[in-house]
Amino acid sequence: MPDPDQGAGADPVDAASWGAIQFWVHGQNLCTHVDQSEVLHSAHWYLLPLLEWLAENWNPLLHEEKLPNRNSADTAAEALELTRFAPQLAGEAETVVWEEERYQWRERHAVRTARSGGLLPNLVMRRVRDLIEISWNDDPLAGTPQGFRYSSANGAALLEPTQVARPLYEVLAAATGYLSEAVEDDSGRLSRLQQSVQRIQNPQEGEARIEWLAGIREQNPLAGSLRGADLDDELNVRWADIVAQLKDLGTPESVSEALQTESDPIVVRGSCQVAMMFSSMSPTVTRNDVRTIAAVLVDQYSPDPGQTELTTLSAPTPINRSIRPWEQGYDMAEALHGALDLDLSNGWVDVEQLVGQLGIAVLERRLDDPKIRACCLVGQHHIPTIIHNASSSFFKSANARRFNLAHELCHLLHDRSSAQKLAIASGPWAPRSLEQRANAFAAMFLMPLELIERSIADIPGPIDIAGISALAASLRVSKRSLVGHLYNLTLMSEAEYDELLNSLNELD
């Protein structure tokens, strides 16, 4: 479109890129806004900076999952708001690193960072397992003219990678081609942009994309940040180390299977199992943990693991953004009880026996990271496996181990990729919505309504701390998970819930 300012104060190539843009997600135009009481459906500005940003950040934009500093929310847009400031007790150096980490991550993922003075919606893109998450909110920009606001409030969507990558690439390539023909560029910006766009289809970019998927960083991010370490180089070095560990521990067939991806020329559609596992672990996972997990991935390889009842029951289920994750988890657990028709006559759910019947291997490994409770993996050439972390504070608790089994069973049944593979470490860096859903599934599976009603009927008097203790012992679950479950089932008031939690805290 013609530059309304006729190029005044703008670089000629910028002036030639004046135009209108719309981002549509699930039928909603996120660029619809109100300006001076007029409803407009496009953002208007110089679009060259946006094209340059897309080309420069293509790989992390569509392949990096880990949020900066802390996995603090279900969506990236929300998480960026919650991590705007470093923790209050952080030292000066730690605060600098915290702010730099958030700034750099936002630069790679938030469309608004490419605005170059324009007014773009607060739209954030990132990878979540084998899908692309697009999230947005109506956070106002400083200096926004009075009466200007975007119409879209908070929202998010999960889309197949090619659904996002192809339209972005088509617009990027077409706009770059148009500008290169229409404008004489003495600065070289357009030729550099063309090279960046062409590089996106380079087959050699596939390895870099897998490195972003895994998201493994150096073990001392503070030192790295202070010395200006390059993130691409860090990822490359750590990923090369993982591949070397795999090759050292496994056969060519097992290593190839663990590293197998589903790729498109411009985006990785399906993550390899190694990247899937490490993307849910701490960004700075130790070398010991790399070796431990790598050993399990190659040891559990099987050319033909065979069909089990788990395969029959498996039903990959995307997160449903229209309902809360715990509600979806409850529904899935009740559906599994209906399909299995388990014998509940002994008053509790024998999840250990069920896991064995389903052909799931259960292992114990000690990881340096005590925040990981358990891991699980399955694939067309991997034995379904649950791994208890012996360094977790919950490892010695029989009730916690039972809960872990039910939690990982949810992952094995419902969180597989389209290629029927899964690898996930359940801890602070796993996708929050998947973890919340799996926790709810475990609670409902171990404490189905039938058993809850029967057990409550056997307890005389009100459900006080003594009653909770007796009920938890009967169901073989923790008192804390039982209290939360009863509250979700509306079997106690909020006041009773708070009182019981306070009592449990005092006992601790």
C-alpha cells in the first residue's frame, strides 16, 4: 500500500513495505481494533521489520517450547506477564540474568517485538510438544494513543505445525519477492532477507530445529549470560553431547529410532523422542541425567514390542481449552474405569497390578534433578515404560508411587503424538496443562466416586482430620490429594477445605 507519509523520515525500503496485515486464529482476526471510535480490521505499518523478524527467528519461533526462567503458566502470553519481574530476593546479578532471559525469549516469540514503532497485537507463538501454541492478550502498549485498543482479549490455540508454518512462510516469501522486485536496495537489507528466507528450506536446518525442540542449555546460565554466550552454540553443543551419548550406549537401530522425526521442509512436524523427553526436563539438565535418560531410551527399544491392552485403550486426546484441565482429566479417568470395569471390592484401586497387566515396564533410576517425580515413554519400537525417580522426595512413599503410576498412565494413554510415540518427564518443566490433567486423572482413577461414597459412609461423624486420615488409609492415597479431590467433587465447602489444609500443614 502507498506510504501515507510518502516516505518522510523512513528508509526507502521501509517506506515501500507499508501495508496492512491480519493474523487469523480459529476464525478470529486478532488485528481487529478500535481507533478513534472506528473499527479497523488490519494493523497498518511498515512490514519489512516484521518480515525480517520472522525470517531471523523462524527456528525458535516454531520449535522452542521452554519458557524463560520459570514454567509459570499454561500459555506463553500469560507466562511472560507473570515473569516480568525477578523474584524479590534475587541478587543483582541474578536479576540481570532473569531480565535478559525474559527479554531474549520475548524477542524470539512475541510478534510485538517486531513492530518498529507500529501498533501490533500482543501475539506470542511457541512450540508445545508436537503442536504450535498461539496465545494473545490485550496488554496495552506504553504510549498507545487514547481511544486505541485491540478487540481480542486473552486467548490461546494449539495448531498443527504446518497450519502455522505454511501461511507464515507463504506470506514471508511472497512479500520478500515483491519488495526485491519493486525497490532498489542500496543497504542490502532485502538481499539479506532473501537469503534468510531461502535458508528456511535448507535441509541442514533440521538439526538446528531439533536442538531448539530439546532446549538443553549449559549448566551455569548465569555465567553464560554474563559472558554473552550464544544460545544457538549452547544448544548445538549440548545436543551433540546427547547424540554422542546415545551412540555410545545403543545400537544403530535403537539410536535411529530415538532420533527419528517427522519433518517438513520448513518445520519439524513431529519431535523425536529424545527431544520430547528433554524438552520437559530442566533446561540445564546435568550430564549424568542425560546419560541416565539416554540409556533408558536405547534399552527400552524393541523392534516389535507387540500389541498390548494398553495399545487398545490408547486414545491420544488434545488439551481442550474450553474446559479446565482437571475436569478433562476427571472425565478421562471415569471413562477408563468404565472400559476396564475393575474389581473394587477390596476398597482401593490396585494400579500396580493394572500397570503390569497392560504390559508397562516399571523402572527405578536416580536422577540428579529431585524435582522430576517420574518419566514415561512409549512408541512403535519402544516398550511402554514408567520410570520412578529415586531422588524425588516422594520416592519412598508408597501412596506417592501409586499416584505417580496413575499419573504416568494418563500420559501413556492420552498424550501420545500422532505417530503414537511419547516421552515426558513429569516435573516443573513439563507442559502445565498436561500435568494438571494427568494429576486430576490420577486422583479420579485412584479415588472413583463409587469408592469415595462407600468409604465416606463407613466413617462416623464429620469429615475432620481424623476422618480424612482414615479415608486416605482406606483408599491408599495421600491425605492432601484426598482433600483436594473431595473439594473438587463438592463434597466439602471451601471453609472445610481451608481448615483441613491448615491442619495438614500443622502436622507437617
